[in-house]
Amino acid sequence: MLRLSTTIVAIVCAFALISNASAQTGVEITDSSASSNFPEGLSFTMTVEAPGEVDEVRLIYEIAPDGVQATAVPDCTTGAVSSCRYDVGGSEGTILIPGAEVTYFWRVTAGDETFESEPQLVTYEDSRFEWQTVSEDNLTVWYYNGDEDEARGILTAGRESLDSVGALLGTTVDFPVKIFYYDTTADMQEAIISAPGEGVITRGEVVYSDTAMVSADSAAGDITRHEIAHIVVRQAVGGPFGVPDWLNEGTAVYAQTEPLGHQQTALDAAIESGQALSVRSLSSFSSGAGAGQVSLFYGQSYSIVNFLIETYGEEKFAELFAAFREGNSTADALMAVYDFDQDGLENEWRASVGLPPRSVPSPVNVDEPAPTEEPEPDAASGSDDDSVVVIVLVVAITAVIAAGLAAVGLILARRFG
């Protein structure tokens, strides 16, 4: 009985300390909540009471699994009772997709006191549909149309990709993975981030490292395998490092049962006409897939990945990803594993499909910019005075060019920053 009495006293004292701490701050959050407002994002609301003027209110939030902690200043009313609101995801600056889990809390400063609320968790939901789920181990498919057998087919395809690509790259995806399975690309469009260009249809997308968006319109199983492969690639490389786009997308197409028909057709036509893209241009999707060459980009990226695996083996291919995980550039990673760089890879692949070596040098590697050579003076040219005039003109022209480049750089920074 004495032991029970002592325990009760301790609990009462603890509550008294909490009450005293709350009284000392004089700040009380009487309401805190968040709600989905698809497709506009999440709305966070809070009501705070304080004995005096509230000096500052901050919303602190983090979007799992890839986000970092962010701080926002909400719109608040004034007075002893203040209502605050902040919307996340309603602008291009914040990426929210269905299934995103956001942890948040409020920080209120009044006078010399700062009070923080307990962390809360909210999930962003696509509220247009009544979702159901099927799961296996760490993989879950969310679906709203069709029957469970169809959803389980997508689950099986995703599981195959997680396991086979994981084995290929020597990595394991051990965290929960979500697939949102939409009935049409039109339904999916409001839920994804990318805005496809003219003639391009987005049937799948991975934004967060744990979530794939898939449309049921066509080849849904292979689209699922493709998108899940991207999740495995991210896990294999990890950290802030990445891989060239041809390797990322080529591996994802390799995870399919076969390339999509238009991808193979575009590759065959490019080989037949001698219009295959360079490996260096394939390193960036924006350059490799320009001018209506999206299908060729995917088809050729797959062909290069398939060439590496078939010629040098899966073990070497896993070593390539390990080299990228260590932070190596494309040239250094290829050289370390295969003893050739991008140009060497290109010509070996070209030989494998019956194309001659590329005769025109590829663009300079962005990882290894060529040094700028200063012009040497011509000893046979005019007098010393003429030389001085030439030097002055060169300096002036150089200054003008430098100013122009700086202006262009500022414009680009503002456009893409």
C-alpha cells in the first residue's frame, strides 16, 4: 500500500510540474489540426491564447521520407486569441503527392517565452476516390477501381521489380513502399508533378523515394516494374549522389519484361539510319530526349544497359552503382569498373549494334571542362604600338563578353533556381 501511495504522489507531482510550466509560459494552443485539400495541398490551422501580444508564430514541418525540416510563417489574426493558417503544397516550391506523410508542430513566442506544441502527423490524401489496399511484406498497392485480382497483379509486378533489381544492383529496399494505381492517366495527372510535353503521355512517376504512381491505361505491369526500379536505383546509390539519366532509365526499362513497342521501334530506326544519340547527350534526359526523341532516349538507354550486363556481367554492373555511390563522376565510375569512359562505352555499344565508331568528337565532358587557352602573341606582326592597341582591344572585347556571360548566367539562375 505504501508503494502504491508513493506512486500516486509522484504522478500528482509530475502533473503539477507540467501545469506550472504551462502557467509560466502563459501560452496555450487550444486547437491544432491539418487537413487535405487535394489537389491544393495541406492546410494547417492553429489557435493560440496568450496573456499578452504574441510576437511570432512558426509552423515547423517535414515531409517524409526525403524532405528536410522547413519553417514557415503562417497568416495569423491579432489579439489575446490568435488564429493561424498555413498551406503547404499549393505552389510549385513545395512538392506534395498522395501518400505524403508530414510531421509538424507549432512554435509560439510571446515576450521572453517560447512554447512548442507536440509533434503531429498528417497524411496527404487524394480525396477524389475511395481507396482500397493490398499488401505483401513492405509493398502496398492503393487502388480505387477494378477488382482485387487486378490490384494483386500490380502488387506482383512491383514485388518482382523490388527483388530482381535489388539483386542486380546488390541492394535491399527494406522500408515501406507505396504504389498508387490510377485507373487512367487523366485521373493520375492531378496527382503527379511532371507536366508532359506535347505528344508525351506520363503513365508512371516516382517523386519520393518510397512512392510510385502508375496508370492502368496500358502496359500497367511493366510501368509498375519500371517505376519501382527507380526506387531501387535511388536506394542503391543513396545520399546526395545520382547516376546519369541513361543509366537510371535504362535500368528501369531493363526491369520491364521487354521495352515498350515504340521504344524498340525508335531504336531500330535510329540504328538503321545511323542517327543514334551520343552517350554524353543521353546523360541528361532534357538533352537526350529533346526534339521528339523520347522513345529513342528510352530505347537506346535500355540497349546500352543491356549491352553492359550481357557483355561484362551483373557483378560488374553492381560495381558501377557502387562507384557512383562513392561519389565518382560518370567518366571515373566507368573507367574504374570497365576501363573506358563515355566515349569508349559509346563506341563499344555502337560496334555491338553494327554501327561504326562515332567520327565526330562528342561534346566536352561537363565533369572535366577543357582549359581555356590564351592566344599567344604573333612575333611577326606589326610594331610595339600596334601590339599595345591589339592588347587593349582584346581586353575590351574580353570584358564585354564576360559581362554578357554574367548577365546570361544571372538570367538562367533566376529562371531555374
